[in-house]
Amino acid sequence: MKSRLFKILSVLLAVTIILLSFAGCKKKEYNKTGETTNPQTENVEQEAYPANINPLTGLELSESASGNRPVAIMVENSPAARPQWGLSTPDIVIEGLVEGGITRMMWIYADISQIPKVGPVRSARHDYIEIAYGMNAVFAHWGGSRPAYSLLNSLADKGYLDIDGKTMGTNGNESQKGYYFFKDPTHSSATEHCGYTNGAYLKAAAEKRGINFNQTKSDWAPFTVITSGERIPFGEATAGMCSSITVVFSQGYKHTFKYDSETGLYKNFMNNDPMIDGNTKEQMAVKNVIVMYTGVSGYQTSNKGDLKLREWDLTGGDALYISNGNGEKITWKKGDKNSPLKFYDLYGKELTVNRGQTWIGVIPNDNREQTTVEA
């Protein structure tokens, strides 16, 4: 009798844990009928991507970009780098800690012809390279850490070539011919905070480097974008209403995304200040916010000059997906250096996201409890 009672209590406890799976959010019914079907496919008519659809946003893609590799650009995010040129334009932004509590961003575009003046372009870090390589993206940067160059050199032996402003850039302006990265001193008095490029220059630089833009991977995108309809993110058994989410990288780097119901987008605030595009003077706003948690530690090396660098555990872990004023728990996985970064729902199926731009934050596990969500 006691054994049977224990089993019943165990089942009740398990159900309670599931119902509380999206902690911190107001909960509502899973769906109107109470059915427990997979929410990823609910009210979503998924079709094969037409050739003119961007696989990273689900939006229109230029004919010239169809079947091409994406482009990944390293962009600075220190106070002196703001406002960044082109901040509102990437298909995907991946942001994470590099050293000294600061973050750096990698902007990813499926269509090189749509890249405006972007920057400040800054030096590479090895974790970003691993993600770019897994996506088969053409990687652009201006300099890099020793571990970053070590990784790039080893990948070059496999035919993976990068575009480096250190060898293809100049401290001058665009009047200097034969260069593909330039400095705009009106942005900052410090030369390291004013480097920029654009899609036309990157394409020319890639051609000079002999980089092939033809996509050779069939499974490189981190998620699937729905081709029609809109979906509301759901947890495993409940939906979490999320009008605002705040994540903390470090003491000086805190992002808050606030939902605008009129546009259906999340506006980006950095330490409570709007993140502004230096080109358009408009606030950055995205359709999808993904928060991926992982271990972030000091880079293990005997070289004293590299001890301040950060190391991300890119094996896998749990995450949150926020869109359309709601959120759900998800998971992510990468594994080895060759594999693409992938996101999954709690049923183990590749995550489907709404059409539009996506911001992905790589948040240290140590700061997980500082994530706050408002209904």
C-alpha cells in the first residue's frame, strides 16, 4: 500500500514540475482544446523554401544570393563602438562574452548584397569562428586573438578561408583603392573603434581571396523559419506570456528586449538605453529572441597574454525562445567544431521560428538566475 501511494505521489510531483516548466512567466492553457499535440506544428503550414526565400529570416532573398553561403561579420559592442553602423540589418545577431566582461557580436547575413555600411568591425574570437564554420559562413573580421588565428590557420588547411581587415584594410577612407575595410574617424577618436566595410567590399575581397560562395552544406541553419502563418511559442505544457525579457552577460552588459504589440517586434535596450543603428538612427528590434545558456570560463592556456580570454562550452544545453509576446523552453546543441549550432523544441524536433530577424545571446550559466521575464 505504501509503495502504491509513493508511486502516485511521484507521478503528481512530476506533473507539477512540468506545469511550472516556464518559471517566471504568467501561465495560460496549453491550447484552447487542451490537446497535447506538438505546438511546433500547430497552426503552421510548413513548406519547402522557394529559391527566393531567405532561410535565416523567411523573408525575400535576392536571386543572386540563392544557394550561396551566408556571411558572418565580427562587430564590436564596447561603449565607444556605439551606435554601430547597420545594427538593425543582420538576419541573425549572436552576442557573447569575450574578455573583461565585454561582449562582441557576430552579424550573419544570407545575402551579401544586402549588407550596408557595417561596423565597427573588430577582431575575431575562436568561439565565433567555430559557430561560423559550422554554418559554412564566409567569416569577416579585423584582426584576432592568438587562439582565433590558430583556429583560422588550421581551418585554412581544410580550404576554409576568411576575410581579414588586418591584411585587406587601411586606416584611410574609401578613396584608397585596393582595400576592402576602412576607418571612419567621425565615429571615434580611437582608430580601433571606427573600422567598417559593406557587402560590395566584402564580395570583392572574397573574390580576391578566391573564396567560393556556393553553399555545399544542406543542414547549416540553426533553426527552421516558418513559411506561412504565425506561431505563439509554447512550453511543454503551458505557455509563458513574456512582454519583456532581461539577460545579463556581466555587470556592465545587460540586454532588455521589450515587446511592441503594434509591430510584433522586441525592441533592444542595452543597460536601459535603446540600441540605435548608426546608419538609420532607428532602434534595433527583432522578431525572435533566443537565450542560450552555457558554461563560460577562462581560456585554458599557458600564454599569459591569452588568460583574459573567455571559453564557451559549445557542446549543448538549454535555452529560451521568445516571440510574439510569449516564450518557451528549448534546447541547443553544437558539439564538435564541424557541426552547426542547432536549436530544438522539447520534443527533440528542430526549432521553428517566426519570420524575421533573430538575436541570440550566449549567457553564462552563472548569470542564469539574473534572467528576468515580465508577463
